[in-house]
Amino acid sequence: MLKTGKIRILLADDHAVLRAGLRLLIDNQPDLEVVGEADEGAEAIAKARELQPDLILLDLSMAGLDGLATLPVLKDELPDTRVLILTMYDDAGYLQETLRAGASGYILKKAVDSELLMAIRAVMRGETYIHSAMTDKLLQNVMPDAASAQADANPWAGLSEREFDVLRLVALGYTNAEIAEELYLSVKTVETYRARGMEKLNLQTRAQLVRLALEHGILE
């Protein structure tokens, strides 16, 4: 299979309109491309064998073989291919099951385009990406008292992964434009994460942020 240097993505979803929208979004990115599509699990497995994609965007609810049944087969046959779950199911049980089966991330279909692109790039860097709306739900489901206890001990624990990334770079002296380039985000998105994170930490100035970061070893 010809390699282009881009992240090669297979779309597996039974909604043709959604696939068309995803293809348009992804193919407009300089580092990403869609190499194939499937509308049910068996076809996704066959296409994955043929195309050897770097990443598969996999829906859980498909006609025929669904995503939950497809995922373990994909991970068994293509262990180096990342699988990012893209679903409407805002359910901690599904999240846990797919992560146990080898998924690299879980994002909801209601996510904005920028977050989906962020998730794709994150899992390709070897990170596990969980949609921000699912984080608290997962903690409450697995460890009901963990979230509040962790937040009391470490205020940074209340931030999403991307809010943490942005604020760490702010504390290091990066401008919004530099952070946007570093994290493959728009400046507007960086500003949103920065404002949201500062509000969660109850901070008003960068000096306060730097002080807190130093106290907790964030800049080491």
C-alpha cells in the first residue's frame, strides 16, 4: 500500500451523510486523509485488512456486525492500528468496555470538529483520548469519591487534558498563537481552553498560574 506521509484513516459508520462530512473535514487537513469507508463491521474488517490504515474511526451502532463486536477483531488482526470510537452513546459502560478491548479513544458525535481532529492527532501520538463530557462520568462510575478527593489534593486534576496542555504552555510563556501551532488548534480554541482552565483553577493572572504550576511541579 502506497504511503503518503499523512495519517491514513478508515471511516466505519452506517450513516452515509456523516461519513461524507467526516471525509470532507479530514481530507481538508494537511496531515490527514481518508483512505476508505465501511458501513458495517464485517466490511470494516475487510477494508482494514486491505488498506492497513493508521487509524479507524469506529461507530458502535452499525447494522450487521456492530462496533463492540468489530473492535476486538480489528485489534487482534491489526494491533498497530489505532481505533478511535466515534459514537452517540454518552455511557460510561460503553467507554470502559471499548477501552478494555483496545480502543485508543472515545469521542461523542456531538463533539465539535476541532475536538475530533484533536482526538485523532492525540491517539496517533500514543495518547488515550476521552471526550471531556465522559471524564467525570467515568470517575463517578468507577470511583465515586475519587474525583472530589483528587481535586482537593491537586487542583490540576479538575482540568481536561487539553486545558492542562494549554495552561502548562501559558505558564511556560507561550503566546496563544504559539500554543495554537504547538497543539494544532485554532487561536480561538486556545483562548477558550485557557479561559475555561483559569476559571476552574480560580485564577485571574498568569503570575498566579505560574506560582500554582511551580507549587505542583507542573513545569519540571
